[in-house]
Amino acid sequence: MEREREDGAAAKVADAADARLPVYDGGGALLRKAFPHHWSFFLGELALYSLIVLLLTGIWLTFFFEPNMREVLYDGSYVPLQGVRMSAAFDSTLHISFEVRGGLLIRQMHHWAAIVFVAAIGVHLLRIFFTGAFRRPREVNWVIGVTLLVLALAEGFAGYSLPDDLLSGTGLRIAQGIMLSIPVVGTYVSMFAFGGEFPGSDIVPRLYGLHILLLPAALIGLVTVHLILVFYLKHTQWRGPGRTNENAVGKPMLPQFAAGSAGLSLMVFGVLAALSGLAQINPVWVYGPYRPDLVSTGSQPDFYVGFLEGALRLVPPWETNVAGHTLMWNVLLPAVVLPGVFFLVLYLYPFVEQRLTGEGRQEHHLCDRPRERPVRTGLGVAGIVFYGVLLLAGGNDIIAQTFRVSVNVLTWILRVALVVGPVLGFMVTRRLCHALLASERERLTEGEETGEVRQSVTGGYESDHRPVETFRPGAPRAPISPPGRSPGRRTGTPFRTPRLPGRRRR
């Protein structure tokens, strides 16, 4: 009845719109497109709206920022740095922060939006991964999503480096070390990027061009293609009554989904504005201008590149001399090979899994619950544990100082955890998935306990049960697999759900 009332309201809105303009005659099918309603499906929209904030605040900042590394003498309103030599880029950043009305608020909104943007993309990809929404026919959209993550990381690093403060300069110094670790061509790559010996005079203008033009254009283009494919392929949905691979049950695009999405966009804008006004981030005036002979104490990058910092700190100082060339394994492996392998695995995973499970020729529009795919879920948790250990390692000096432990001992603990943690995470997660499935099978078969205990005729005691009436999104209405059987342990492919005796399909 509720769905019928919603459809009736949508029809009235459509008739009212057509009375003024023939909107629904031309695009009725598109405007009435159904969008399944669940909180996890809004993660992609968080990324979209934070990108909009990034674009709006970034355009405003371009009117005041000067991407130049020429040396100037600061004479602005921030007294502690008056008379200090610095680059024009850092000088203009201080000007925006202290002398432009609302400048500091806009700067911080831009930075907070960047963090939310990368985080939303990452969490959205995790949702796609754990629910199997990357399978046919959505492999291309998965590839686009992973590429968006790569571009977002590059965009964030480029913007983070533009102020030319001591913290971002330290990050650029690390980036130069990574370039130099590339065999044979590393020196040429570094000289080209920095326009000479580090720090050179070209890196900030070049990063500025990437940050405001090339990378945003690529992001907007891929987001557009991504949204077109979502519309064309239709949205995935949780299993439930009346939901099949051939339909999509949810709210129509106009007016219900559009109204909810607009409300979410206003919430994102409001939260980012509140964060920017109340929570300080990247106070460059505290760090001071960049000097090649200084390194800021306790310097930590933003979270999305923190795992690279941690990897650099955990790998032992391995080096090899080959034909007059020094291979710095302690930089090449964690900063070049590891990210390359990581993203290669992400790109190839949908095709490898479908090949192993034999599902490559089937279309999938219904989401898996993570517990139904123990192996995939275990691999995802192992990846999260791996990332978490590297992120902790990126701040091992801060952790050691805070908890009064030896930084060397902590480093060895994290090295062991980097190897053992993902394995334990995989094993525990897979076992937990099987246990959840068994518990759910028992609940569906025997019913829910009422809490009442009664005495039988023979003098024993037994608990009372009632049929299961409440179900979570995607939960089956029948046992997931036959008694004594479980999802395949090699691929985690669940068996077909059997029909309960006496139940007829409607």
C-alpha cells in the first residue's frame, strides 16, 4: 500500500509537470527510473557532493593563489613570520589565510572536502567489493572507480604540496627520493619534475597546472561516464520479495530520490562548513616556509598517502649495486612496486574472481551479503588490516613517543604484524562468515526464541520459538544452504537457496 501511494504521488507530480512542459513525454522513462533505497548506496553521492565543494572552493582560491617559487620577503599581517624569506606561493597562502575575508574558511573547506572525497571513494569501493557489485556487467564501472581513486590520490598530493610550507616540502623531498629510486631513469625523472636540482623552481607551477586543470578534467570526465553507466546498467539492489535480476525496486528519480539526494548534498555542504569553522587543519603558518635544510618534527601526511609513509618506514635499508647502479630496495619496493601491485590487483580482481567462480557469463544485479562470500570477505578484511598496519607505521615515531616505547621495538612489532595480521584477518573473517551462516540457518529453521520456558509432560524444560518475521536487507527467507553444507571453501560461492516445504512461489 505504501508503495502504491508513492507511485500515485509520483504520477500526480508527472501530470502536473506535463501540464506546463512536456517533460515526461520525452524523458519519462529516465525521470521515473527507480533507485533502491539503502544507506550504503549513498556513499558514492558523498564523493560526488564533496567533489562539487572541491570545485567551487578551488575556483575561488585560484583568484588569490600565486603558483610561483620566486623568493619574496614577507610583510603581511602574521607578525611571527614578518621579514622571513619565503616563496611567493607560501606568501599568497598566508595572504589568503589572514588578509582575504573568509579566506581561511574557504581554504579549510577545500582541504576537508579533499579528505572526505578520497575517503568516500575508498569506502564506496569497499561497498562495491564486499557486495559483489563489480561483477558482470559492471566490470568497466569498477575499473573507472579504481581509476578515480588513483586520480583522487594524485590530485590530493598535488594540492597538498602547493603552499610550499615546511610540511609539504618534506613530502616533496620524499617524492624526489622515490623518483630517484627508479633504476636507470630515476635521475632524469627527478630533474624533469623539479626543473633541475631539488627543490628547483618549476615543481609548484607544474603541480598547479595538474591540480586545477588536467586532473580535475579527468575526474569530471570519469565521474560523468560512471554516472551514465549507473543509469544505463541500473542500480544494484539487495535481495528481497519482488526483487530480481530483471527489475529494480525503489524510489523514482523524480521527485522522491531527487529530493533525498538534494537533502544529502545540503548536509554534506553544512558538515564541511562546520568542520572548516571549528576544526583547524593544515595550519601552514605554524610550519613556516620550506627550507631544504630543515624537516618538520613529527611530520605526518594526510591519511590517503599515510600507508606509503608507513611502508617506507618498515622496509629495512636494503641496497644492491648492479653495473654501477644502486638499487634502493628500501624505497623502490614500498613506494613504487607496492602501490603498482596493489592497484593492479584491484583492477584485475573482478575478472579473476569471475573466472574462478565460473560466473563470468552471468549478469548480477542483486548484491551479495559479505557473509555469503567468506573468501572474498576474508580477502577484503586482509587488505584492510594490511593498510591499517601501514597507516600505523606511518606514525610510529608519534606512537612511540606517546606511549613511551622504543621506536625500534615498535617498528619490529609492526613488521611482524604486516605479515601475520592479514593472514589472521583472513582466517578469522572466513570462519566468522561460516559461523554467521550457520547461526542464520538455525534461526530460520527453528525460529526466534520468545524467552518463555515451559515444562514438558515428561518433566523436562524447553524454550518456546516463534517464526522469524523481521529480516535485514538481503537476508534470505529460507535457509541459505542445505543442512550440513556451506559455501564453497575455495571460492566462497554460495549454493542455491532451496525452497521451504509447502511454500509456493507467488
